[in-house]
Amino acid sequence: MQRDLERAAKLYRDFREERPRRARVVRVTLPKVAMVMGHVRAIEYDTTHGGKVTLYKHRFAPGSRPMLVAANGRGKLFLLGGRYHVTARGIVDLNPRGREIEDGRRRK
């Protein structure tokens, strides 16, 4: 658990460009059965950089798109699968060989 917290803190520092002020363990229970709503083309989210709220929009490359999956109950919406990872730059798509796809049109 400690190693996971350290990794999460590093990812936070790299992406948010500041140290986390607190840590919180969020327990996630994955459902045994869920409904696939479709593939995600893009995602938008607000985050803070340098004390300023910034809107990010990431358009997934066609082969990188995760599935949007829902389960019964409140707050049970998940992104599953896809070829991407999260770095200091945010969400970065990967090609079939696992190499990063560089495309400035998909960021910010």
C-alpha cells in the first residue's frame, strides 16, 4: 500500500506540478457484471496547475479508445480497456506496440 501511495503522489506531482497536500485511499469495488455503453472518443476534465483551474480535453486516437462501462448503483461508471497511459502531460495514447502517439491536437 505504501508503494502505491508513493507512486500516486509522484504521478500527482508530475502532472499537477505541485506536491499533494493530503492523501486519501479510495476503495474501488469493481462489479462482477456491467453494461458497455460504448467507446469513449474524448474526455474533458478540470484540474489545477499553478493555482489556476485549467480545462483539459483529450481526444482518444481510434485504436486507443476505452470502453465506457456502467453498473447498477450510484457512481458506478468506469473507463475500461483502451491503449493509453497517464503521464506528466496527462492522458497519452499508445500505438499497438505500446509506444506513445504524439499528436498535439489531442491535448489541452
